[in-house]
Amino acid sequence: PRPILLTRHGESRDNVRGRIGGDSAISDSGELYAKKLSNFVERRLKNEKAASIWTSTLQRTILTATPIGGFPKVIINAPSALNFIINIQWRALDEINAGVCDGMTYEEIKKNMPEEYESRKKDKLRYRYPRGESYLDVIQRLEPVIIELERQRAPVVVISHQAVLRALYAYFADRPLKEIPHIEMPLHTIIEIQMGVTGVQEKRYKLM
Ligand code: G3H
């Protein structure tokens, strides 16, 4: 069975500052994760002929994928090894759009927009940021990604964002809709999904 590897981007500079949204680069610790992820992928997929690396259009996922791009050179002498990688950037894999709250910290939202903060707390699944998205919106825009993922015959490494990965993971792990916004999706951890005839199997690798 072919694996699907799901991971968040390496820690971003905005993660460090506690800011949501934005399009910041990755921190030093995020850079380290990118290297570890690349080594992991290289080992895990060494017997595959091809693989796809899917990112969002945001810098932090693209930077996390960058070291993986270097790896065909590394394994050029290995006869049966992965010989090509397809990189795709999906807008549908971009983080939930926080609209007017983009770039704020949760404390700032609580202080400056207390009604928004409360409505989100009450119904995180349906709450839509003003001029932004809700979890339900994210789930809906992921449909083409899921269709494409299920069609792939080669392994896929998906490097995306917390809210998006909660939704993707819930689809494969068959978790109820209402749990999606609360699923734990830690940084610097790979969730490997295997779709076999007997159902879906899952493994986790915490790299840092
Ligand atoms: O910036 C967005 C976060 O990654 C999503 O987290 O839905 O728990 O606020 P949250």
C-alpha cells in the first residue's frame, strides 16, 4: 500500500510570536525540522520510483519542502531508488483564512474583538472569521485535494497547516465533523497514513 505522509510546516517566525495567519518564513527550529523531514522522507521512500510533495502556496510550507528537492542528487547511485519527485503547490492547502484577524495573536483578538472570540469559542467548526473562512469552508475546499490524493499511485508527502491537516486527517481517520477543530496536530511530527484493502492504518513519527 502507498503511504501518505502528513505534516505541518516547520515552526514559523509567526508561530514563535503567537501570530495566526500571515506568510512568514520558518524559524531556526523550523529549518532544522525541514532537514530532518528530508532525511526521513529519503529513508522512508527509498524503494519508491516516484513521489509527490504537495505544499500550500505559503512560504512556510515551501521552505519546509525545500531540502527534499535536493534529495534525488543524494540517491543518484542507488539503482532502485526514487528517481523523480513532483512538487505541487495547492492554494486549497493554504491555512484557514483568518480574515480581519490575520496577523493577530489570540490575546489580541480576545481583547479587541471579544464577540468574535466568544462566537468562535462557542462553535469553532461553523465560526467564520469576518472576511475569512470557517472550518466548514476549509473542509469544502479540500474536496479536490482528497479526490486527487485518493487517485495517486505513488506516495504523497503533504506539507500544510494546522487547520487544514486537522480536516484532511479527519477524513482518513474517519473522525466526526464536530471534533475536527480540536484534533491535536503537533508541529514537527509526521502522520503516516496507509490505505490498504483492510482499511486505513496510521503511524506517527515525532522528529523533534
Ligand atoms: O492560524 C491558524 C491555526 O493554525 C488554526 O488553529 O483553528 O486552533 O485557531 P485554530
